[in-house]
Amino acid sequence: MNHSTPRVNRTRGSPNRHRLSRAGNRRINRALHIMAIVQLRRDTEGRRYYRRRLAAGKTPMEALRALKRRLSDIVYRQMTADAKLVRTGPGGHAGATLQSSAADPNPEIDTSEKSLPGPATPQPRTSLLIIT
């Protein structure tokens, strides 16, 4: 018997399970996990979704994974909608247009060669977009 190859013990008829990678942004994964747990503790749409997954024959871990995926889809849609509202420029930052000082048309100029800005003028504050 060759001991260099790992043995896989599977019982006959067991469903083929997907092994998901734990790689990725751990902070975002943790935030999604906390969001899912909070959804399950209260009578929310997330809890109803989780129960529908259980009723469809999913295991509790599979139902929780489906809820996390649903939440990540919602967060992604909101982030893309927010980015469209802000109209980000090149580089993904608001205000970084080709005419802004962040995208200098002549990058070889040293900072000591640039003219100093004029006097500061008060700028109107933008209101925060609060999404409930």
C-alpha cells in the first residue's frame, strides 16, 4: 500500500460537498458573518430566507452560507450604486478627474517648483447619504 497519497473516506451515496476557500478578505468575511448572525437572531427577511433554505433541504451550514452570499450581493449592489452617485474618476477616487491636482498633467515637476495655492475659501459641506 502506498502511504504517500492521502485517502479520502466517503460513504456511498453521500452528497458531493463543495469545499470553499477560506482565502479572501478576512475582515469582510467576518463582517458578513456578524451580519448573518444578527439577521438570524431577530425576525428579519434574512431569518425567513435562512428558514426557506432549511425547508428546501439545506443543512444549517449551507443555509448560513447562502444567507451570507445573499448579504454580500446586497452589500455589493449598494456599494456600486454609491460609487455611481459619487461619480468616481480615474483611480476610483472622487475628485480625481484629469483636471484635478491629483492627476497632474506634468508629473515630472517637483513639488518645490509648483506654485502655492491661493487663500483658503470655505467649501459647502456635502450631506451624508443615510441608507436605512
